[in-house]
Amino acid sequence: MSQSSMSALLRPLRILLFAGHYNLTRCCSSFVSRMRHINNLKANDAACYSALQNGQILLFHRLVPLLQCSDPGSFKPVALGYSEVQSVLESAGSDGSLLKESILIGCSEKNQAQFCLDVGELDQAAIAEKCKGTFVELRKAFFLLAGADAPVVAKAQALLRWHQINKFCGATGQPTQRNQAGSQRSCSSSSIIYYPKMSPVVIVLVSDGKRCLLGRQSSFPPGLYSALAGFCDMGETLEEALYREVAEEVGLEVQNIAYSSSQHWPFPHSSFMLACHATVSPAHSQLNVDHSELEDARWFTEEAITCALQVKAPPRRNDPPTVWLPPKHAVAHRLITEWREGQQRSRDKE
Ligand SMILES: NC(=O)c1ccc[n+]([C@@H]2O[C@H](COP(=O)([O-])OP(=O)(O)OC[C@H]3O[C@@H](n4cnc5c(N)ncnc54)[C@H](O)[C@@H]3O)[C@@H](O)[C@H]2O)c1
Ligand SMILES: [Mg+2]
């Protein structure tokens, strides 16, 4: 084939590729510009302070988020502008200089920066009344908020907590200074820069083909069962941590690790949850539970999981004992529903 006829053949393909690239660029551009905007705010204190003056600020009191109930049962974090927060602070007897302590959490679709501020030194009731909101502990708030708001509030609390406990350098004992965004703290004596930290945790749903394995710690609320989880040790890979945790907690050797997803988990401190599925052969599914780690671990059939997923609220004190599962915001819930869908798919194929 001559070069010119080859070129004529490829022309429509090039147009298609170009159109595809154009669409991809267009659909990604707002995301890319938002990510670059946030990155710039972390690096540039003056730009960050100016974004704060035009941004939205979520309020916390000693790490407890301020929420507003819009419709009955529907909660949102209270998000105020700079001058609104200034007037709230002034009404609670502060001069407003606290506003500079705000920490960058992210950015809206329209590139409006979002910050959080802990007003723990001021009167909680006065702030709540002025904002027509309620301070709700994160353990409760996390499950009252909509899917998109819960991780934002959890991230904000995690950043505020990290700043509260990293005010001094571990090497010199000298105070550390934060940048305007609050994305780092540094010690001028040691030149060490500290960044917000999460602890990696592996969480795994083990299956023997027909059943899945859930466990509970004695500290869990009565009847709650979850996937097995454990903190990664220094130097371990995700797979090594997973093999070790399952071996330690229930005495099994798993195979076929398949990554599912990840999430930031704020309780009790910031964990980075890495969620996986894994299998054991039915012939090697005999549990040997370490009761110093787990109060109980059991195999659950698909029917038992379907039943437990229908329990929408934790059982009350005088209710009969019921098995219930982690709520929707928890990655354990996702692993369990993925496993159940997999069981349904393989049944449909039979
Ligand atoms: N999001 C979810 O769906 C989900 C589900 C289950 C568990 N989790 C979380 O996973 C985390 C780990 O699970 P686990 O309690 O079974 O872990 P685990 O089995 O490793 O046991 C916890 C113990 O590990 C030790 N430990 C080692 N490194 C630690 C570190 N960096 N931070 C704290 N403790 C450390 C402590 O002695 C602690 O008591 C918990 O914080 C829990 O909240 C989340
Ligand atoms: Mg564990």
C-alpha cells in the first residue's frame, strides 16, 4: 500500500483519536484545575489566606463537628463564610484572630476552598445557638451525614487532631510552625518537616467459597460483626500484613488476595484502610480464634448475611440478640456486599 493511501486510511482514525482526547481533556479539566488549585494553596501562604477570606469554614469544638438539621433526620455540616465566622467569634468574646488557625480541607467543584476551624476555647452552647446548629460527636455524626459529607468532616477532624498533637518537635522539643494551609508543620531548629499521618490497616473478608468469615472484639457494641482487620507493621507489604493478621486472629492461611478499595477511617485515630478479599479452601476452614484479640469469629452463610444486612439500626438494650453489620460508610460493609453480589453472580451462572 502506498504511503498516501495508508495516510488516507488512518485519517478518520486520527480524527476519532483527537476527538476522544479533546473530550477527555474537557471532562478532566475542572478536576485537574481543582487539584492544582489545592496544591498551590498548600504551597503559597498568601494565596491560601486570600482563599480563606473567600472560602467556606466548617466549625468544630474540641474536635466535635457542628451540624445543622435541614429536614428531620437529614444533617449537614455548618459551612460559614469568613465574615460570618468573624461575627460568630466576636459574639462569643473572641477578636476573630482565631480565624487564621483555619486548616484547608479541600475545594468545591467551583474552586471555592473549604477550611475547618476548632473553636474549643470558646463557649460551645453560645456558638451552637448563634449558628443554629448542634455539636455532634463524630462517632454519631459520621453516620448521620450523607455519603459525600461524612468523609469531609472526618478528614477535617483528623487534620485538626493532628495539629493539636504535633505542636512540638519530637527531636528538639521546640514548638513547630504550621503553614497557612495546615498541610505541614516544621521545626526551625531541626529543619524537620512533619506531615499529617495515617496508620495503614489491612481489612479482609475471607471466604471459603460458600461462607464468609466475620469477627468481633469485646469492645464492639453487642451483636456487631465485621471483617478481620489489623494495623500493618513497619516494613510489611499489604499482603504480608494480611497473611499475618488472619493467621494471628483466627489461625488460617489465606490465598488469592484480591484488592477491593480503600478508605480513610477516623476512629479512633486516622487509619488508611486497605480492603481486600481472600479465600481458604473448605478443607482448611477450621477456626482457631485468639481470644485475646477477638471475642468471637464465625463463618456466615449468604442467607445469614442477607438477614444481618437488613438490620438497619443497632439493636436496643432489651431487644433479642441480633447480628448486625458495619454501616454503609464503612469499607467492611462494602466488602460484605461485594461478597454477597459475587455469590449471587456465581449462583446465576450455575
Ligand atoms: N472502616 C471499617 O470498615 C473498619 C472495620 C473494622 C475495623 N476498622 C478499624 O481498623 C482498625 C484496626 O483494627 P483492629 O483494632 O482489629 O487492629 P489490630 O488487630 O491490629 O489490633 C489493635 C491493636 O494493635 C496494636 N497496634 C499496632 N499498631 C497500631 C497503630 N498504628 N495504632 C493503633 N494500634 C496499633 C494496638 O495494641 C492495638 O490495640 C481499628 O482502628 C478499627 O476502627 C475499620
Ligand atoms: Mg484486629
